[in-house]
Amino acid sequence: MKKSLKYKYHLLVSILFGIIALQTIIMLFVISQSKDLLSLASDIHSVIIIFVFILFVYIVVIYNYIPFKLQKAIRQIEQLVEHISTGNYQIDIDSSMYDQDKDFQSLILSLEKMLGIIVRFDQAKADKIYEHHQRIQLLINLIPEAVLITGSNGDIVYCNDSLRAEFPNLTEMVNLNELIWKKDYHTRIFAVVLDSLRYGKNLYNVSVDDLVYLGKTVINGSIIRNRKGLSTGAVFVMNITKNEK
């Protein structure tokens, strides 16, 4: 059975006291068996030298062993905390390694409990985010206008069904800067969008006319910014009207 650090410390101190007691017993025995003062002094001198050496070696061992074992246990806990702090929650914590060390075991059990709460919270948060994403996506798809959501570099993040019906080559896998349009009308529509992204400006009822089929597209767009005020993307709503003739 694995012994706790506290148990090992008490055992080492008990052995130290045992060595001191043994030295005392041997010295008393030497004194009782001594026949003259000269031999007594020589025997006591030898006993003292031997036990001073033994005590010195043993104390050096204790001095280094206890901090080493303590530092090793603390390092293991530090590694666990470091893994958790970096977002690695899939850690197999074996609390049985500390089943004889109550102080460390209670800390490990607290870490296990905290990790379980974090994992459950992350799962609930992910489920809630997915649910809200589905609701927003369905709501956008119900809008008759064409909706386009992009990143600041032109990557398409989302486009609703109305926009896909009008521009079938738009998917979440392409970048607006890489698209080549056959119609000048479409080129001018997305040139307005790209200019908005490039200069970080909102669009308010910007009209693009179809000179061939006499249609028109009115574009409104808002730049999305992070907490530092930097552009991270945009949302565009296009009201596309066609000539009914």
C-alpha cells in the first residue's frame, strides 16, 4: 500500500530518534563495561565519531528527500491545473494515487469536481449556442430579402436561401474576392459589398441598377466590430427587384 508523505515524514523522524536512542544505549553500555579511563575515553570517542557520521548522512538524506517528494506531488498538481487552464478538459485524473495522502487527495477531488462542472457547463453552453444558431438561421431564411454575412477578408460566413437562389455559386466555402462574375450587374453588386468591407463603412440604401434587364438591387449593410472597434465582418441585406416585363 502506498504511504502518504506525512507518514513517510513521521517514519523518517522516528528513525532519527531511534538512531539517537541507539547511540545513547551504546554509550551507556560502553561506560558500564569500561575498566579504565583511557579505554573509556577511546571507546566514547569512537562511538561519537561513528554516530556523528551516521547522523550527518541521514540528516542530509532527510533534508533532500522530503522537499523532493513534496515538490514532485506539487508539480503533478501544477501540471493538472496547467492543462485545465489551457482548455484541455479531457484529463484522466487518478485520485487513487493520493488515497493515502488526505491533504493532496482532497485537492485532487476538488479539481475533479471543478473539471466535471466545467465540462458540463461547456456542453450546455455549446448546446445553447447551437440552438440559438439554428433559430437565427431559420429566421434569416424566412426573410424574403437576400442576406449575406461575411468576414472582414471577404470570406462568406452565411447566406440565406433567397441569396442562394439568386446567386447559386455563393457558398460558405468561398471568398468574395475570388469570384468572377459573368454579368457586369453582379460584378457591380459585389464591388459595393467589397468596398464596404475594405473601407469598413456601413451601407444605407445603396442602389445598383441592372442596365440590361432594368432590374435593381438595394443594398444595406452594417460592419461588425469587436470590443476594440476593429472590423471582423459585416451583414448585408439585398432587396433585389426585377423587371416584370
